[in-house]
Amino acid sequence: MQPFLLAICDGDEIFLNRLADYLHLRKAVPFRVQLFSNTSRLREAIRKSPAHLLLISETLYEPSLQKLCTHLLLLKITTSPPLEHLDYIPKFQSVDKTISQILTYYETKTGTLPYPKKQDDTVLIGIYSPVKRCLQTSFALLLGQLLSQKAKVLYLNFETFSGFSNCFKKETADLSDLLYFLKHDPDKFIFKLSGMVQSMNGLHIIPAALSFIDLASIPSKQWETLLQEIKNSCQYEYIVLDLSDYIQGLFELLRMCQKVYTITREEGISQAKIRQYEKVLTELSFSDVLEKTITCRFPEFQNLPQNLENLPYSDMAAYIKQYILEDFHELI
């Protein structure tokens, strides 16, 4: 079976370049996409490999193109009625919304997803420490950005006060919104996820809920279902979980992870917290979490960048590679 092919044709090369940058940086769709600036090249390409869906500017539309694709969707520019009563979406809107509407259109028309919905080999990476102010979130974001240079990575933040609402220029959706869509509109969950993520150096991010009270009230089974659905979407090779004490089922989530990183400090109280954490894991029959845990000790880094996007270029980046190189040598 040929992989799903989305062909996009528009004479506006600025628009096409912006779309290409989006698809490259965010790796937003798990199927093939081809971009064309004129119908001649479009015809030549899709005669050899027919498109499952053609998204084309209304200024370039020709009726004969319908024979070269399974479904056709217009990019609407004017306010006049669409040609031949064709389905359309507005051209002048955010790229996030454009991608989301394309996916929703295809699912509505066919009743299927444009890619196989099956569990893949997504690796869950858990990052948790009972020691506070130990650079846990900086480490998690840095790890995610480094892996995103060659892989598709999603970062989920479970902190009580993550501060992410101030990191992005526009209002962001968060974990609470994602859980809402999973519960009330599960068939559209994958489309909602694609439209909600923010991007940082190619790393996809869903921030923590605005209120930690929302996080604390969610049962552990709901977190497990959420992660399973994200894995089933086949969109990501890695999911980085920046975990906190306030969520139910913390140990169960750590058990789901293939890799766990715990950060500690040299001073006495930090070591005492780590020993207590390890003792509790053992007594509650979660010693398997300890077996896959890598313990990290970081020095006091000078001049860490305030802009989180600059973390991959900091002294911290060079230092932590010693902890992750063995597991991710093909990506780092």
C-alpha cells in the first residue's frame, strides 16, 4: 500500500516556503507532502504517483485535476462562492489551523486517518527527581531539543508552575485541554494534538496545566490512556515526560518509561532525599524503575541562557551529552 500523499499547489512561493518551513521544523504530519508552485510540475508528478489529497489555490484550479487525485480541497482566497461547489479552506490563516483543517477534512470524507493508527516503537523518557531546583526542566527541554535535531519528539510538562504561558507569544493550549479532547472527542484527538503543539527548535511542546490543582485531580489511568493514544498516533519517536510529585500515578508513569533520568546534588539533604525516594520505590515494588534509572549530577553552570531555545548552545549542552551519548549516539 502506497503511503498517503498530500500534494499542495500554490503560485505564492512565499506561502509555500512558509508551509515547507513549518512541516520541516515541526514534522507536523506523519505522511508524504509534495509542494508545487505551478500545475505543470504538479501534473507531471501526480501522474506518476496519484495524490490522495490535493490542496490547490483557487486561482490555479482546473477541473481536469480532479482525475489525478482522490480528493481535492481548494485554498480559498476570495469571498466569492467556491468553484463548482468544491470543498475549501481559507488560505490566510495560521499554518497550525491549515494543517488541522486538512486532516479533519480527510477524516470526515473517508472516515479513516491518513496514516495507520497502530502502536509504534515510541520511546518514553521519564525525568524526575525528588531534589528541587536541580535543573530538571532545563535538562528535559535540552534533551528534547537535542533529540529533535534528527527525530520526532514531544515534550510534556507536569510541573505545578511551569511558566510556559509566558514563554510563547500566543495563548497556548495545555495538558488540561489535551485531556478534555481525549475524553470528549477521541476520534479527533490526533488532529487536536497536531494543532495544539508549540515548537522550540523542532521540539513539540504541550505545557503543563495552568493550575496544578487540575493536574493533581487526574487519575493515573487517565495519564496512561493519554500516553497510549499519543503513541498510537505514530507521530513521535520519543516522548519526554518532565514529571512532578503532584500527579497521581507518578511511579506507574515512570514504570511505563523505557529510560528514566534522576538528577541529584552532592550536598547532604539532596542525597538523603534520593535515598528515601529509592527506598520508597523498592518497598512499593517499583525497583524496576531504579534498574533503568540514570542518575545525573551537574555542576553549577554559569550564564545559562534565559531564552530556553538557546539551551542547545550552552555549556550545559556540552556537559550533559556524557549522560545521553550512549543511549542516543545516533542522534547526538
